[in-house]
Amino acid sequence: MARITQLLIQAEHKPGTLATICSELASKAVNITAIMAAPEQPGGLRMVATPHAAAKKVLQTMQLPYREEDAIALRITDRPGALGKVTRKLADADVNILYAYGSIVKGEQRALIVLGVSDVAKAEKLV
């Protein structure tokens, strides 16, 4: 498990908002490696983007409020039980999972999962 810093972006919930953000990031060669859009939740838009500093600069230029939040990123094999094994380790260490998002591309061997957890430092050590 690796600690990552994601961006929690406050943006207006209307058609085109996400397209504009993504386009502006792309224009500065910022790659979005993980994203969760849930406008009904605080933060609304969670994003892992590289290079991180360039992503922050784009958001500042767009005058979009954001904050940074540490989370855990993991690559797990694409097979039944892989996510269960990792989440069991966290549960056994009394680390609560606050949210999760991720995906796998067909043909890839591993999925990328981002976890918001109650204790990032503790979760990071549970390799």
C-alpha cells in the first residue's frame, strides 16, 4: 500500500464542469490516474493527478477551491478475493475504510484501488 495525496475539488455541479476541469488539466500535461465524482458528498470530486504540483496550479488558475488529502493506493490482482484480503488486513488492524474507488482495464493484471482510511500511516505499513 502506498500513501498518495489526492485533491478534493469544490466545483459547481452542472453540465460541462468536469469536462472543463479535465480539459484544463490535459492542456498542462496533467494526467488523471484516479477519479471519483460524487457531488452529493463533501469534496464532490476526488482526484489523483500527476504531476501533483501542476494540477494544483491549474486549479488555482481556475479559481476552484480544493484541499489535499492523504489516502492509500494499491494495485491488486484481478481475481476473486484480492480486495477482500487487503480489506481484511485493514479491519484486523482496526483501520476503518471511509470510502473506496477504483477500476481495472480489461486485459490488465492489476486493479488500481484508492482507499480513504481512518489511519493512513497505519494502513501504509500493512503491505
